[in-house]
Amino acid sequence: PIPENLMSLPRLSPLHGLEVDPVILRAFARARLTELVDILSLSIPELVTKTELRPSQVAEVVCRLSLVAAPKPLTAHRLLAHFVDTITWGDSTFDGVGRLRVGQLIEVCGESAVGKSQLALQLSLSVQLPRSQGGLEGRVVFISTEAPFPNRRWKQLEEHKHKRYPALADVDVSNNVLLEHVDTVDTFWAFIKETLPIMLSRCGVRLVIVDSIAALFRADFSEKDAGSRAYILFNIARQLKQLAHTYQAAVVCINQVSDRVSCEGIAHRHVAPSLGLAWSSCICTRYFAHRITPIMNECASSPRDVIRQLSCVMSCHLPESRVRFFVDIDGCHSFNDL
């Protein structure tokens, strides 16, 4: 089969303008190899067999055709001028930590009960907003790996969307959230390899959420399988980033954290994102969520009394920044005075 990255090449006859020996061109013509796709989809040994030429002669043709097919390089000026779609967090102060860029693999990590899934649900709404309000008028694929999709909480957000997002008052937001549940690495890989590309190409999806990525690996791998786990992680990240780039969607992976033991003991507790350096080297942006108000000291009379914080701690294009927020019945709100 012809590789996917060659299918988009024009089916032309580029050999006529190629500066190579006419004898070589006639050999390709006799083998009925005159089109760019047909030649570049074959290996050099296969081309040698079909054309009966020397490997060096075939390699010269392949090299020259590869230069023709290669995308033209971009200057730094053109890259800076290129507009990239972004997705709002649904709150203007939240956007101060950086909107979500399409074409990227983004992580939101934190301990339990800090609001990671709340942020994911809010993004599922905000991506449906009009472009004038920071959305992309798109749909979202929500992939659950542990607990089922939080329907009860989603219904609350849906009931109050007319207050928070008037532009979505007449939109059937639930119809724009496509749900999938996977519980093993194998089923997750099959989904992102076979099903997800179809959904991205045909269903108007601009956001993919995985809640959570760490759950898949904690169940299927032990400490002895670190090498295999890293290899699979790299493949999954590569596939997700390729899909994000190809279909101009943002991929958000919710991640858990693990305790990082230090010589200072429990009194100085530190946490680190799960999946280690192998995963950290794959993501484009990392947001870290944590609670300012401890759970054990929580005597909240209103949602505003439980203070949380979202920080951009690592990014290839954003500075470090943070915003404090609380979770209300209609979603996550920032403290505008902080």
C-alpha cells in the first residue's frame, strides 16, 4: 500500500524535467514508473528490480524526486505571521496563563480533587463557542480511561450554559461531545490509530481530551517494564501529536501526580507528574493544578472559599504564569483581583 504521507502528492510525470541521463529516464518509462507517487512509494531495491538499473542510478532519481516532493522551507518571518487557532479556557483571566493552541499535545496534571476534570469539562464547552468569543465552533472527543464520563456534572454545566455562555444558549452542547471509554493500552492505541482519525476528519472535532493518560499505564505495566512503557508512550505521543497537527485540533491529556520522596521526609512533601521523563519530553505544554485551601481544613460556606490554582509550568511558547480559581455550579471562575 502507498504510505499516507505520499497520497497527497500530485500524480504527475515529473521525470521529463529531471536533469538525469536520458537512458535512466527511458528505463523508468519502460517500467511504467513515470509518476511521483509510484516511484517514491517503492524502495530502492524494488526500483532496481523493475528498471534493471544500478542502485546508484536509481538513488540519484529518488534523491532528485524527493527534493521536488519535499515541502518548501518557511522563514522565521512567515512563521511569526502565521495565525494559529487557540481555544479559550472560558474565562478571560484564565486565558492569561495561555490559551490552548491547536496542533499541540497539552497536559493538565495535579492531585485528586484539584479540579482537573472540571477544567476538562469547561474546555468541552468553550471549544463550542464562536470564534469571536475564543472558541472554534467545534466538537470534542472525550476519552475516559477510569471513571465513566461525569454525566451529572455535565448536566449542571449544560443547564447553566445560557448564563455563562449566552452564545451557546440554543446549541445542543451534549450532541457535540463524542464519548469513548477505554481501559487498556491496547484498546486506546487501536482507538487513536483507527477510529480517532475518522472522527477528526469527518465530525468537526477541534479538541480531544484524555482523562486520564496515567491510568492506562499504572494498570498494565510494572516497574520492570519501564523500557516497554517508554516505547509505547513515545508511540502514543507521536500519534496524538501527528493527529493534532494534521487536523488542527488540540489534544489535552489529564495526568495524575506521584509523591516524590526526599530526605526531608513527609513534612516537606513534593509531587511530580506521573509517567516520568519519557512522557514529559513528549508534551508541548504542561499546566499544573493544585489546591491552595487544604482539604482537611475545608469549612467552605461558599465555593469561593475553596481556592485552587492553575499554573503554566512548562511550555515551548508560553512563560511561566498562574491564576487562582474556584469551582462553582456553572464552571471554573478566576479571582479577577489576584
